[in-house]
Amino acid sequence: MSKVKGALLMNFAKLIRDNKDRAWSKYLTEDDMKVLFGTVMPNSWYPLDIYERAGFAIFNEIGQGKLQNAWTWGKFLIEDLGSRFYRNLVSYQEPIGSLERCRTFLNQWFQFDDPKFIPLEVEPQGKNQAKIIYRYERPLDFFEASVNQIAGSMERIVELNGGKEVKTSIVELAAKRNVPYAVLSISWK
């Protein structure tokens, strides 16, 4: 069973707890609610299914199903994770190196069923540009929202590491595949 580190689930749990009036039961199981309203520990592992359902619920209930809101959430999330738990991610002081370190961090945050699965690749395209390939291990109903969240996170990492006038775009999106993927282009001055 694929798992996610509690550090990623904590922000989802807090957002859901802070918005009890939303229709969470439309998306989350009773067991999901027990976990999310319980004590989520940053270094503990949780079933990835809970993370996926919580993400989908938040995207629809808080993010209003808008991709731009997923992008903004990605920017917030990576900065919050970096400042609270993973300072080395956002304090590398060099954008390409920081983007490349994301692969290491994703391996610390997720345990996929296939231990050889690579969710993120970073290919430098020059001094101030990179191509990012993001994959998910199985079909995901809200893969496009997930891609926008990743794009926002990557953009914020570059900004936090000195990149100016950052431009990020999704240049390819294959959301309906068995292993969905997207290609992002990111450049800066």
C-alpha cells in the first residue's frame, strides 16, 4: 500500500478541521475523518488514499475546483513545509539545485507500491531554465489539479532560492493514462 508522510497530511487535516461546515463526508470516509480529526504526526506514515481523498475534497470545497487555487496552494504548501520541517529544501540558494533536491524530498514524503517509481525528474535546460516531468503511480481523478499544485510548488522553490521573474508553464499533460504525467517548463532571471 502506498503511503504519505504525515508532514504532508498535516496541512490538509488542519484545513479540514478549520472548515467543519463543508461537505467533507461527500469525499471522505469515516476512517479518513478519524485520521484527519485525530493527531497527525509529521514523521508517521499514512495511507496515500486518505491524502488523495483529502486533497480532492479540499480542491473542490475550499479551492472551488479552480486550478489557479491549486497552484496557489502549492506555493503556500512548499514554503510552509520548508520553513517548518525541511529547511534544506528552500535554503539551498540556487534554483536548479533546489529543484533537483525535490526528487529526494518526494522520496522522503511518499512510499509508492513500486519502490523504483520516480514521480519527479528535473532536467536542466541551461543556467536559468528547467524541464520538470511529474508522474503519478496510478490514475488520479484530479491529476490536473495535482499538476497545478506541483507547478506552484516548483515556482515557489525557484523564488525562494533567488530566481526572479519566474515563468512556469504546463507544456504537456497526459492525465488519462494508467501512469499520468505532465511536463512543466520553468525559467527565471
